[in-house]
Amino acid sequence: MSEFIEISNEEGVTTLRFDRPEKKNAITADMYQDMADAIDTANADADVRCILFLGHSGAFTAGNDIADFARIAMSGGERSSMAVFEFLERIIMAKKPMVAGVDGLAIGVGTTMLMHCDHVIASHIASFRTPFVDLGLIPEAGSSLFAPRLMGHHRAFWLLAMGEKFSPEQAREAGLVSQIVASDDLETQAVKTARSIAAKPPQAMEISRKLIRGDRSDILARMREEAELFGKRLLSEEAKQAFMAFMNR
């Protein structure tokens, strides 16, 4: 259990807040497991009708804690021991609508997880980047399949392979963000949206969402394929050198 995921329930909404601001909300294995468990709980609770992800002003999340990656790389740990993939399976197959409010950095999984949310609100200071290749790694969360569908090959390559930054406006144009608001209004608007979704007729919402999202089995299969390759890349010399350079900078 982690102390860095704040979980609350109010007006039909389960809110999961990254709460590690001193590390820009970098995600540890325990944090991933807490979120995976919370999504399971929300899925099983008829009173929960929406899931909301939040961070803090300046940082939604800086992505996976690089120290965790480095420990696995140096110790030769297995991919199966990584709770990140448990979390990714949950968001790909989540039964409840998911909303995210992004204020500041959304790095790595902080960007790819948004592809599986149903509504994403970004502030004007939001910034989206996936530096997987720079770390000797590959994309995850099924993003290598889903991102080209969402934004086209060229923008997906720019984001996932080149690791270039998307502004809020670029993210909206690419279909990653639903709306952009002022930073001071971000959390209020995200909570309002999640509660609005939760207040709608639940069965009609469930059926509509299933029709809109379609069959997710191919995305889940791609995520698992990526996970196997990701695990191998973690043990590569390229990744080890990249992690050491990052930790020593």
C-alpha cells in the first residue's frame, strides 16, 4: 500500500490523485497497485459511476519512477513483477467512465494512460511527452496500436518514437485532450465533469460507452506484447546506460 495515491469517493465519483508532489508525482510500483485495486473496487461498486484522475498544479505525473526501472534493470528482475502492467490492464478494460484533469507535466505513462480515458481536461500549462526511446525503452499501454488510430502515423511517431513534446493545443488537435481550461479552473472543471457523468442514467451510459469504445481485446493484446518487449528492453545495455545517465545528471 502506498501513501502517495489519495483515494476518495463523493457523488458517485472515485477520485484517484497522484500525491507525491516532491517527486513530481513519479509513480512507484505500490502506487500502480493501489490504482489497479481502486479501479477493481470501483468496477464492482454500483454506486461508483465515474473514475477521476488528478495530480497537482505543475505535475499530473512525471511517469514511472526511474529509480524503480533502474533497480529492475540492474537486478535482472522480471517484467511480471511490475505492477504498472496490472494498472494498464485495468484502465484499458475499465467498466466505468474515466476522466482525467491534467495540470502540468504528463510524462510517459502519464500521457499514454490518457488515451484510455473517456474525457481529458488539460490546463494551459499542461505538457505531454513520452521519452521511451530516449531511455532505451518502447511505448506501452497499447499506445503503439492506439495512438496511430487516434492521431495518425506521423503525430504518433512524433510523440512515441521521437519523444517530442505536445502542447495542450497539439494534444487537443491529436485527439488526446477534450478541452483546455485555465490552470486555476482545472480541478473544478474536472470534478464538475466527472460528477455530471456520474449523474446520468447509469445503464444508458454503460451501453453507450461500450458502443463508443468498441472491442478492446486487440488493444489489450498489444499492451501485453509491448509488456514482454518492454521487460526485455529494461535489461538491455541501452536502457541501463540511459537510466544511469538520468540518475547521475
